[in-house]
Amino acid sequence: MTEHDGATEEHRVSGEGLVAKVKELIHQGNIRRIIVKNDEGRSILEIPLTVGLVGAVLLPVMVALGAIAALAGSYTLLVEKHASGEP
């Protein structure tokens, strides 16, 4: 983790660890959105997460993440969390 301001976090991950890290973040349950950025800082995928989003709905996202992970060496995950009183 490189930055944390309460509602937003940045995580630097390798291509091999991209899918595993996103799965880990989703299981935390308090994530609003995950943005995957390449080495140049460009957003290449945004994953909006809503309450009740589960398994089969996330499968295409995980497949896309796997394909993206094969393209470059490292990525930055920008993670937007729900505020403490938000659902």
C-alpha cells in the first residue's frame, strides 16, 4: 500500500498478483470501486462494486483482469472505499 487517506487507497501490484489482489480487496466487502492503472498512470479498467455483487457476475471481470495482467509488469490499483456510515 502506498497511500491511504481514509476513503482511497493505492496498491502497487505485479502482473502476476493482479487477480489475487483484486479478489482479496473484493472480499473485504467495503469497497465501492477499483480502478486498474498501468505504469503510465492511465486507467485501463474500472470495476464498480455494489452490495450483493457475487460470483458469476464477477467472472467476466476476473477473466479480463487475467488478460490485462499478461500485458505488463506492474499496475496500480486505486481503491475507493465506502465512508464509515455508508452501505
